[in-house]
Amino acid sequence: MSVKLENFGDLHKWSKELLDDDYNHGQYVVIKTKNVAAESNSEVSSTTKLSTADKTSGDSKVGLEVKFKGSVRGVSLEGVQKNDGTNTLEVKSDYLERASKIKGLQLLANFSGVAIPTNQAFVAKAGLEYNTSCCKGKLIANLRSFLVEHNFTHKARSNFLLGYNIILDPVTQNLEKYDYGLSWSPAEGAFVGLRHESLSKEKLQLGKVLFLLHHNVSTSRSIGSEFAFNYSTNEKDARLGLSEKIDDDTQLKVKVNHKAYVDLVLKRRINSVLTLGLVSGFNALRVVQEQKTGTLPLGFSLDFKF
């Protein structure tokens, strides 16, 4: 029984992979490409999305996102360009690790701006990142607004992780974000998660609390659930999911929420380069009450890896 040490954002990756990944809601076609060059230790990937046509105007939107990752001489770079013109570049350097002999200590810089002329200001951040076998942490400050973000995860035991993510505004002395959570593996292939997501920037109060369960029943089957309660609105949500590997090249995913809406994903690896996906869904309650499904939404995904 063990859990993998992750950054705070990936604390419950096992739940996200089951209940969120591959469900391309509102997208008619999604095309993904990934090119990994082992010799130069670099990777280029892109995601193109054609949205489902708007019911009123009949128009569809096309979105494009391009990512680049690479490293050279102890410096790693990760750049992202989005369809709205936003560009982000993150730079990490192991200079501090080499100079201080503190293993896992890195300099971190993040730059973002918009390629097209807008009123949006250029943003520059700088800070530190620390990674060891038992903890991961990041402290980064916005050099313009002085907002400070700090996230940290700690592997308290081989089967227990806990962490938090906070954003502090030193000018107003308000916590703009205060998220925290834990991940526990009570048995082999079984995971329990608890997470709090803040919703208010003005004052400290309970926001959205999520309780997560996940079980890898076998190498081909996984089941999981998510229960959420929003303290500010008293809203309750629930999702249940199943992933079934039919054979080495085919995977079926199903999830249903508390409103009886069922989502389906069927993925088929065509060859070593292309994986084809089909996404649809329907309201099970409507099927039972009205004996009809209505128009079924349909989406496709093409995943290329070179």
C-alpha cells in the first residue's frame, strides 16, 4: 500500500483520470498531437478543439493550444500558447541545488502575456521549488501585484499524503485562496481523498468540500465516486464512474451524476500512432419517464503520438 508523491494540483489524479479525462463536453472534434524527441529531451504537443455548433447561431468555435517542454544544462523550459493569444513561459534552474548542495531546490520563473494588443498586463513571477522523496513545495510571488502563492504536499506515511495551496495578498492581508486536502490508500489499489476548495476571497469560510473514493478492482477495471457539498449555496453533487479495459487496445468509460445524466467514452487504439475516441451521453431519468433519449450529443477525439 503506497501512494505516489504529487504536487498539490495532482493530489487526487486518480479521481480526475476516471471522472474528468476524455469527457470532451461541448466538443464535436478534439485532435491531440504529441511529438517526443528523446535525443534532445524535448516534447511538443498540441490540442485542437472544434466545439459543438451553437443552437441559436449555428456557429462552431475552433480552439488551439500548443505546448513545448525541453531542458538543457540544468534549465528546463515549458511554454504554452493558447487560442486567445495568451502565452506562458515557465523556467526552472537547478543552479541553487548545485550551489547550495540542497537536493531538489530549484529557481523558478514564470512569465505570461498576450500576443495581441489588449489591456491585459504582462505578468512576471519568481520563486523557489523544492522536491524531495517526502515532500514537494513551491513558493512564487507576482512581481507586479505582490500576490504570493505557496503550495506544499507531504508524504507523511507511505500510504498517506496531505497538502495545501494558498494565495496571499500582502497588501490587503487577505487569503485569496486556501485549498487543502489529503489522499490515503487503506489497501492495495484503494484510495480515499478529502479536499476543500475555497470560494470566497473576502473572508475565511468553508467553500466546497469533496469526498473521493477510488478502487482499482483489477488491472482492467476501476471504479470511483465523488461527493461534493458547497457550504455557501448548500448545493450537493455526486458522481460515480467506471473504467473497463475491454482488451489491450479498447477502453470503455462510464459515469453518472446525481441528476441521472450518463456520459460514455469509448477509446480504441488503432495503431502505435493513433487512438480514436467517441463521446456521448444521455439523461437516464428522461429515458425512464418519457421513454425517449432526445438528440444524443456526439463527440470525437483523435490522439496522435509520434
